[in-house]
Amino acid sequence: MKKIALGVILGNRGFFPAKLVERGRTEILDALKRAGVGAVILSPRETKYGSIETLEDARKCGELFKRNANRIDGILVTLPNFGDERGVAESIRHSGLNVPVLIQATPDDPQNMTAANRRDSFCGKISVCNNLIQYKIPFSLTAKHTIAPQSEEFAEDLRWFGQVCRVVKALKNIRLGAIGSRPAAFNTVRYSEKLLEGAGISVETIDLFEFFGMVDKLKNSSAEVKKKLAEVNRYTSTKGIPPKALLKIAKFGAVLDNWMKENCLSGSAIQCWTAMEKYFGVVPCTIMSMMSDRLLPSACEVDICGAIGMLALQAASGKPSALVDWNNNYGDDADRGVFFHCSNLPKSVFCDLEMKFHAIIAGSVGKANAYGTCEGRIKPGAITMARVSTDDDKGIIKTFVAEGEIEDTPLKTFGGYGVFHIDGLQDLLEMICQEGFEHHVSMNPSTVGRAIEEAFEKYFGWEVYNHNAF
């Protein structure tokens, strides 16, 4: 993953010992360096130890952050002593940045509470947070109220906050592509473009008629078709797949790549059945799998909100996401079930991968028109699931997040599949049904639920149900 950079505000209140601020600067910069996090901070030449106390200091800090706005993914407020609450708030306001903010306060040593050594950052943090609320600046907190910069616990706080910053950055002012209309039988994936636009998420649409017009104009012998065909053959075994079907898949992929690039899109959702199979003669699953594996998530059935969940999860973890169905029970076990899709899951989530034909659609359009699925068993390991949904009645975006695991449990079936375990699964399923969430859920091989919750709720203002918080 790309290294993040934080704008650092070193809080100070002048009647506390200066040595605490000087030492605090060194400690926080060392902690950031160990964590692989870049820092944008005033130098000791610009203010006392590069700290913020006065309005003039705050203006200097704000200007520094403005000049480095393209670098800064988040802001870290560090309090080696009580700090100046107004200086912190004014620095952020003057910067004009709208990024996540983390507040850290260094603990006092109860064995050394003399006037020469006492910090009072425990109290100062409360005052800083109070002011940020007054200024309507959202912020995040470390796991403990006070925490030492050199501690492993703070290193974990930084890791988590980095995930939050990546999610916020990934979803801010993004553009997603919707190829084709929602399949008529899937009312469940309806969504509000207007609510998404209000959240800074734009949707670029194209109908299948226009899209396949571009495919038809593309010559079979063109360099881009040959290149995409080679990529498909490298990506997965195509043994037994007719050359005619592979050529159609390659042409579809070449046009999709160009359209995505031309429209500056970060992900897509495609009308994957059944018009495509009836009138074009393949399924798009392999191309969608390849895109998701390249961190350009592609969702089935024009599920734009599913693609948003995929994008958020991959931003937090740095790993490709999949979109799956909550598909089957697993015997009588109340906490186990089966994830399934036809499938377009990215290669990296599979134990093994093989291109086949869509066994379900083949029943209505014929096997010859249903080649192109990516099939196999999902790798065992920890997973995080997320769902984003627009609620038109309430005029809100609502979400849920849950953590669990894919088990190393064989299953005789087809498509992309895996047996999962989630503690309290029945409660989660009840919530999904009662709240009207979709049958799709975005899934990622990672443990990033807390970061997703913080980003969605704190920095986008979306309603979040965190299953693991209960």
C-alpha cells in the first residue's frame, strides 16, 4: 500500500515545562517513522519547537498544511502537555483540510508529578476535543485516553488510523461506472444516485446497446484485443473454453478498460445477465474478476452500492475485495453458512481458479453462451464484510460491517464459494432482513471492521451497524 502522510500539530501551553514539548516532538516523529508514516510539521525555526500555541502559530501551521494538501491524508494532534485548545482548532480550520483527525495525549508518570515534569495532557485532550466539536471538526481517538508515542499500543492506533484515512480518501469524490441497467428481477439492488452524489460519489452510466456497439467496432485482430486475450490466458486456465468465447471475452475487456480509463472510474457494476448471454454470447465474470484483482472493484447485477463496499474494504486492507451472496445455510449450525457467486471473485481470494461456464444461466441460454466464469473455493482465513445501502425513505446512506472467517471446509458445488463462520450470525441475518439490506455483501480477506465503521460513521456521517460491537 502507498505510504500515508499526516499533518502533525504539536500542541503546547507555555507555562508547562518546555522540555516536555521538545521531547514530545522527537518521540512522535520517531513513532511515525517506525510506522512508515510521513509527517508534515512546522520546524523549530518557525515556532517554539515547531509547536502550536498562539493564533500566529496556528496560521503558520494552517498555511503549511495548505501547501502540502495533496500529500496530507490525515491530521495527528499530539499533546505532550495540556496544549492550547484554540491553537489546535484554528490550525485545522485555517488549513481548509477535510481529512480524518487523530488526537493523542502523552501520559503523566505518577511517580514524577512535580511542576517540572507534570503534563496534564489527560485534561488537555478533553479541552481540545470540546473545541473541535464546537468548530464542527470530526475527530478520532486513540484506544486509550492517554498513550505513549513509543508504545506498541500507539503503533496499533496509527495502523488503524491509517486504514481510516485510506478509506476516506478512496471514497471521496469518486466516480463509478454502471454498465447496463439493473436486471429486472433484481429490485434488491436499486439505489439512489442522488443520495450517493450528495456523499461525493458520482455514477457514470452507459447502456449495453452503446457498449456492445463499441465492442462490435473493435477488430478481432487489433493490438488491444490480442493484448487482453493474452492477459486472460495468463490469469486463469482456459482449458476447454471455445476460442470464439475467449475472443468475445477479450473484446469486452478491452472496451471496458478503455471506457473506465476515459471516464476516470475507480470501479464498476455490470448488467451481467441475461441480456449479455442471449445477445453477446458470454458472461463477463472473468473480466470483472481481473478488474477486482487489479483493485478496480467490479460488482454484479449493477450493484453500485456493492462496489462502494468493495472499494472501502480494499482501501483499508490493500487487498482485493469480492462481492458475494449470503447464499446457503450449512447444516444446522446457527453460526455457519455458505457464500457463493457465479463467479467473478478476484483470483487472489481463491485457493485455486478455473474458467468454466455459468451452470445456472446455461439452463436458459445454453452452455455455448455461458462461458467465462471464474470458479473455485475461497481461501480460509479472517474476513471483514461490509454493505452500503441507500435508504430513500429516510434520505440516508446506511451500512453494516461484520467480521468472521472463511473455514477450511470442502464443499461439493460450483461457482465461487466458501463456508463462513460468524459469531451471532442469526442476529446479523435478522438485522439484515429487518433493515432491508441487500442479499449481496462485500467481503475482504482482512480484519478492518473498526476502521470501516469509523470512516463511514465519523467522516461520512453514514448510519453504521457494527455486528462485532454487540
